Amino acid sequence: MIPKHLLVLSLSLCLFFGIKAQEDVLISYEHIAHLSVEDIQQRYKALGIPKLITPIRYPIDIYDVIYYTELPDGKKIRASGIYFVPQVEKGLALPVIQYNHGTAFKMRGKGSYDYNGEKDVATFYATDGYAIAWQDYIGLGKVNDHFHPYQHAETEGRSGYDLLRALREVNFELDITWNDELFITGYSQGGHAAMAVHKYIQEHPEGGLSVTASSPMSGAYDMAGAQSAIMFQEYTQPWYLPYLIYGYESIYDEIEGPTEAVFNPPYDTLIPNMYDGKHDRFDFNKVLPSIPAEMVVDSMVNLFKTDSNFFFTRLLEENALWNWVPQSPMQICYCQADEEVFYKNALVAHEYMTSHGAVHNRLRHTGRKFNHFDCAGFSAIYTKFYFDSFRKGSKRGRKGPIIKRFMITMAKLFTKAK
């Protein structure tokens, strides 16, 4: 008979090397922060978040993670992410939220675990017992090996998927256990990325991942359709257009000659020099025209208007995420007064998905009066209510407890439109 301790050792080694052989995507991880319950309580107080809405249950350890993902041409490339781990009772298996942040331009600094203030969203999910797998996307976070392919569906989906694979290796080393509940969410660009990750996991079951539910929030899923009108009207965030052009060019290489040749003076010299990791969207908005199309040469604008085969139109359509059918429940959050991401992106996606057989696909209208900024916080709360309902046994997802929803409704009444 094999001694028990040798049997356990052999099984552990088989499991370890099996995981390494299957995954082999983790490069490194580093503990960068700890949030005590007291730290989280102070943050809740500063933000005015009632504990009844989302309880403070666990302290959180936070890790930087570097891992391998792939570009569409098969080239291996490094990416980074953040892992928020609630310090639960030993042996308790955690549900996972794969989180996707909104648009960013700069790298994360040393010890930083935030973009756009979204660490607070990750924190109030994690302190209630969710492990948070936050992807930085290619070209952002801690690794700058490639220009960030902004709103590029395949790399968003693949890098989120590969982060989850890398974290399974981290789990083995840190003795962390996940249960079988995997949720996906994100806001703005993160909404687009959440759709992309859900779609990628669904199309790649060989990875052993299965989506319980997702809740994309205020994403531009229909860039060639519902979102395209912003090119030709006053728009608060004109930076989006050069970011798309440079991001897509880093993947597709469609433009003959230098990328800046598509821009009118003085933007042809201003824009390239601002992608240095030191400028943010506010810097871009100060120098760009409020009507985005005015920065682009007339020949390109005319082709976009008249030629359905124009390369930029084709790339926007290729990276659309309204025209697929999720097989797991999905809640699509939006705000009708959103001035940055038109609410019809959500309606178009929901209509297509439900008419093509998606089950348990719901719209969540977060508010009629909220702009893009104010929509974010309420959407994140509704997303947590939705995910919590699955933890409590729902198979299709529910809106959340009536008392909590009533409190949010009252808070919305006292939030002024901007």
C-alpha cells in the first residue's frame, strides 16, 4: 500500500504540473496592497455608500499580475491585471467577477491599482466575497509592449480570458479556490470589453471556463451604427477618434504611409506626440476640435460617408458586439441621457440578441437623466444586485431586493442631472 503522505504528494504534483501544462500563461504576481475592514469602512463613508446597499464583510489583498496573451497574428505578448482577493474563511470557494475598466491612456504607477476611480467598484464587489479579475488590456497597466488596441474586440476578449487562466495558476500557489460562478462586467470601454470577454469564453469552451452571467454597462457595441453619428456633431470626448484610428492601425496596418497622414494640420503633428504615456483625455480634449470629423482629411471623411467598404467602416463593423447571441444570462445597463455612449447601443444589442434566441437577456435602464459619469455608479450597483441574485440561487437573474432598490431610487431622485 502507498503511504498516505506520498499519495497526497503525488496527487498534488500531478495537479500542479497539470495546471502548468494547461495554462502556462502566468509570468509573475506581486502583492501590492491590503485593505482592512476599517480601510473599506472609511472609504464607504467618504463616498456616502450605505452598508445596506453592499455590505463590508472581508478585508482584501490586492495583487499585480503579469501574464501572456496573444495578438490576432498569434504573437505572444505580455499584459497585466489586478487581482482583488477577499480574505475569506479558509476553504471557502469564491465566485469570480472578471472586471473591465473604462478608457485610459496612461500606465498604472508603482503600487497603483486603479483606473478612473474604478478601484472603488472592485472594492465593494470584493469585500462582499467576490474575487475580482481586473484586466488592464494590452498596452496599459504595467506592460507597454504594444500600442493599446482601443475597442478591439478580439484582444479585449483574449486578454480577459488569458488573465483568468493566469489567475488559476496564482490560485494554486496562494491556496485560493474559486467556485463555478463566473461573472463579467465593465463600464464604457469596459462594457465593450465585457461583451468581448463573454463572447470569447463562449466560443472557446476548451479553456474550461463557463460564464454564469454578464452585465455590460454603457458600452459602444455598435460603433459603425448607433455610435457613428458622433463623428459629425458636437461631442464632449473627441479623443476617441484618434485613439480608435491608432489602436486599429496597430493591429490591422491598413493606412498607407504614416498614421498621422489621415489628420488635418495641426492635428497631424499634435496627436502623435501626445501618445507618450503622460497625457490623459483632458489633455486631448483641450487641443482637438469638438466635432471629431474636422480633424480628419476630407478624402477619408467622404469615404466613410459614401463607401460601405471603406477600411475604417469595415473595422468598426468587425469589432461590433451587438450582433452575437450569448448563451448565458446577460443584463445590459444604459442611461438615456448618456452624452458619451449613445443609449441606442444597448437597445440595438438587446433587440438583436433576443430576436436571435438569447434567453434571459435583459435591459437595465439605470436612469433617464444621468450623464456618462453619473450613470456609472448606479449601473455598478444594479450589476451587483444582479450578480448577487445568482449567488442566492436564481438561474435567470433578478433585479435585486426591493428595499435596496427603493433606497437606490430615492438616491437617484436627489442626484442632480449634469
